[in-house]
Amino acid sequence: MTNGPELTVTEQDGAVRFSVRVQPRSSRLGIIGLHGTSLKICVHAPPVDGAANDEVIDVLADALKVPRRDVRIVSGEGSRNKVVAVNGMTAAALQGYLTAQ
């Protein structure tokens, strides 16, 4: 039995995909926790000219210890709700990281 919602992770084409909820213009920076079944990420950048998207990629690459080029936004570039793909990572490795936090 689980204690609440869990992050929904799928594996496709050698990458894991999951949803994120972005809080732009935040005083905090980093992965905050879950927002429903999405990973909540706070960034300092405003949602202008892709600045918040770039910072989301930086935060995820740093936190997951993967190269920036392995993280990409699959959908939702103009929205707070996005789907992100991380190449070279398994769902088990991602869940392991999240439970360690």
C-alpha cells in the first residue's frame, strides 16, 4: 500500500519519461517533491524565451547526474506542466534517486 500519489514513469526508446510541474520565478531552486503524479521543480528564471525550460533541464541534469544533452523536454514547452525524457536512465534508477531524497 502506498502513502499517496507516486511519480508516473515510463520507459521508451532507451529513455525514461515523466511529468514535471514547474514553478518559475521561485526563490528556491531544485526538485521540491511531488505535485500529484508529477515531479515539482522550482526555478529562478522567468517563463520568457525558454529561460525557465533551460533551467529545468539544468536542475534535472545536475540532480540525476547525467549530461545536459541527455535531458529534453518532450512536450509542454510553453506550459508549467511538461513531459521530460532522460536518455540512458532506467525507471528503477530514477525511482531510486527519488526515494533517496
